[in-house]
Amino acid sequence: MALVAAGLGWLVPIVGGPVFAIVIGVIVAVVWTLPPGMRPGLAFASKQLLQWSIVLLGAHLSLKELASGGARSLPVMLGTLVIVLALAYVLGRWLRLDADLRRLLGIGTAICGGSAIAAVSSVIEADPADIAYALGAVFLFNIIAVLIFAPLGHLMHLSQSAFGLWAGTAINDTSSVVASAFGYGTEAGNAAVVVKLTRTTLIVPIVLFYLWRRIRYERGRAEDSRSVNWGAIVPWFVLWFVGASALNSLGLIPAVAEAPLQQLALFAIVVALAGVGLGTDIAKIRAAGLRPLLLGALLWAAIALSSLALARAFQLGS
């Protein structure tokens, strides 16, 4: 599937191999029930392989590029975070959704999709049904973003860096950011990865905040002693990505190896996104219902529009 997607991406570069991979994967998941024996391999491809492919991308970036890219995107990231969380509270109450569900939808949209939902739900002890609703709604709009962001970027004549900033701040899941941005161009993909990984680190202060709230309001209760699995929350692959960039900055990665490593990383991304598409839980998306999907749609539109507006206001991504 990855070879087919890569070939189609070469024939239709405006779409790109990553987008073809995830779309083909979703189509196959809809029409074919995968054997249980394939699940471990799909899980490995869609998570570990994707993370290591991003680490490989760090091998041709410098620490100076990472620092400048992350710092420049902070006003947009923090602005969209405040806007989305405020709208999740107001619109969620208007739609009569329970507090945990609107909280998970807001955090999943504002930070990084499924990872943020999983991390926060482990602290607030959200109902499994709320977690499933939030994951289904967020993933649906990830797929939509993969399909429409690049065409919209071309329609608005966004530069590679501008599109990378937009995709990195406005698309939820890392896999969808990678698919959309590298479909737009390699430069856009590299910029989006830096922005997205900076945005991913916001999981830690958000989890600390909700943990503090829980301890504060439930002080003295037995369940306060329940430990948090920080190993599952901290995005360790981000540290490896920075480490690869450090090696490159120190000149320890030969210049002749940079291009092959980037090509390997790009193909690994296509393989990983084929796994993401194949692992799509269509039933979970259907189960999300209309009101959570409506809130997810409104928050998704809000982060997409506010990201563009803030980038323009701060004159970023030119």
C-alpha cells in the first residue's frame, strides 16, 4: 500500500504520498475486516514507526532551526489554545454536553488529538464513552483536514513556511499533520513537524493543571494517591528528535547521509500513515453521535481560522 501511495504521490505531487496512504488505508478498512493477527503490526506502524520517522527528519535540521521555529509559533499555539478551550466550554454547555466530554474535545482539538485525550482522561478519570466519543470526533476531522488543507493552502497561495505553521497548529493528530504538510511540500512538512512537536509538549502543563485541580478538590480522599503514568504522557520521541538535530548541529551526521535519511524518513511516514488508515475504527466514529461531532466541527473550524488570523496578526510564516 505504501509503494502504491508513494507512486501515486509521485504522479500527483499536489496530493502527495502521505495523503494517498491514509486515504487508501481508510478505504481498505471500510471494505475489509482485518485479521486480528495484523493488529500488532498496524499498531507498530501507526505509532512507533511514525515517531521514529519523525526522529529521522531531525537529522537534517539544526537546533537553531528548531528553537527559532518553535519560538516563532508560540503566539499562535497559545492563542489558539485559549480560543479553543474557551469555545469548548461555552459551546459545549450550549449543546448540553457533559463537562468531561467537552473538556476532552477541546483539549484534543487544541493540542494533539488522541494523545492529549488519552493523557488528560487518565487524570480526570473520564467515562470510557466520553473518551470514545472524543476520539471518534477528533479523528474524523483529522481525516477531513488531510483531504482539504493542502488544496485550501494552494487556493490561498500560502508559502511553504506559512502552510507548515498552519498545519502544525490547526490539525490535531501528528499523523494528519505529517500527511497534509508533506503533501504540500517537504519544506512545509519540516516546518509543520517542528511546530507540531512544540505544540505536543503542551500536554505536560495541561496534565499538571488537571492533576492539581483533582488534588485540590478531592484532598483527603483515597483515590488522590493514584499515580500518573508519566511514561505514557511525556512525548519521549520529541527528545530523540531534538537529539538527532543536536548530532546534525555538531556535524556528527555526514552531509552525504542527510538526503538518504530524509528519503527514508519520508517513505517510513507513508508506511506509517497506511497503517493509520488501516487501523481506523469506523464504528467509533459512527458512535460519536451528532452533538459531539457538531462541537468537534465548530472547534476544528475555530482553530483553523484563528491560526490563520493569529499568524497574519503576528506576521509569521512569510
